[in-house]
Amino acid sequence: MRNSKGHFVKGHKEGFTTDRTNPLTAQIAIRLTPQVKEKLKNIPNWKNQIRDYIHEMIKDDSE
């Protein structure tokens, strides 16, 4: 649902929900070449694969 200015209304009953124990609310941004971006988007489930890779990097670094 949007308000009169066209912005989404936070907490609306039809808004985004998650069943994860730890919701994914934090964001990071990286810069890629357009070619790499297109190749990445063609990989099935690429977002979760990157999240898993980041967790592995952090785990390896903290040991």
C-alpha cells in the first residue's frame, strides 16, 4: 500500500514479512562491471550463495 505521496506504508498488513529467525535487514553495496553483474544474475539462487560465502569468510577469519 502506498500513501498519498506514493511511498510505501511501513508495517502495512500486506507488506513484506519473513519467517527467518534473523531477518535480512542490513545491506551492503559493491561495484561490479556490467558484464560481471549479468553473469552473476544468471546463476540460480545467487543471492543466497553470496550470503553463504560471506558467512564462510567471516567464520574463517574469526578462527
